[in-house]
Amino acid sequence: ELGWISKVYVNRPAVVRHAEEIKKWKTVKGNWQAAWLLKAVTCIDLTTLSGDDTPSNVHRLCFKAKHPIREDLLKALDMHDKGITVAAVCVYPARVSDAVNTLKAAGCNIPVASVAAGFPSGQTPLETKLAEIRLAVEYGAREIDIVISRSLVLTGQWEGLYEEIRLCRAACGEAHMKTILATGELGSLANVYKASMIAMMAG
């Protein structure tokens, strides 16, 4: 829907004003704060994306994913039997099997997510991106975090961006896909808006 994309307009002064207002909002306190923090833990993808990742530090990460909060704190909140874990364990494709096997051995069903599609730069040929996604899924990843080619945004190649994301989505098969927009590198809030819309259009 290029017609939608061409009509995108962002009122930057209004966005800045609203962002300043958000800073002044009151935060929740007491038991409500504890509840919100516990909920936040369950939304986290616990991640290791280091060049020196090994099976042993992925194993430690998986243990932390299953037990993200100290047992004594959970007991104090009467939450020790609620099965609080993080949402996923996120690793590079080469470490997916390590994470899947460790979590399976620990008897928990936390999904393994994998960055793919040339993360973090996105400067990888499309064929390589798709192959990396397929391999990560084959290794057992249930979620794929792709990163877009920022050059397509910066040069206004909106149909090309749509097609890239669509092909990545197809390569994921049954796995859930999240799209990393790298908003700090997109040049403007209008580009962020357009890239967001195209990612949603592409599935």
C-alpha cells in the first residue's frame, strides 16, 4: 500500500512534547510496582550475542532464564510456585542447538529465539539472510529476530523493503518473527513510521 506510505507525516515538535510529558508520569509503587516488575520479567528475551559465546555460557543463560528471580524474593512475594520465567532465550543461530538442548534437559518450555538475517548490520545478501533463518529454525528456534536492510529505507526503496521482510517471514515457516528496525539508523521519525508500517504489511 504505497499510497499509505506516501502520506506518512510525523509532527516532530508534537512527538518531542509528548515524550517530555511521559517523563513526568507517576510510576506505580508498593505491591503494584512488584507486580509490574514481575510481569516485565516474563516479557524479557534473555540474550547473549557475544562473539565469544560457548555452550557453557549458553547453559548458564538458560539456567538464569528458568530462574530469573531469587527464590527467597519469590517466596517473600508468595510467587514461588507461579513458574515465573523469562519469555525466551535469544542467541545466534550457531548456539540455538545448545540452548534448545539445555532447556529441554531442564524440563522447561521456554522458547529459543535467534537473531538472523545478517544481525546486527543487515549488510548481508538476501539469499544468505534467508538461509540463516532456515538454519536457525531447523536447529530448533521458535522465534526469529530479523534485522532490516537500513539502506532500503534510507534510499526510499519501500517495495524492496516489503519484499525482503515478506521473504524472511516465509522462510520462518511456523516460527514467530520479530522485525528489528534499528530506528537510530533510519534518519527520521517519518522513516521509522514507514518502516514500521511496511513491516506490519509484510507480516
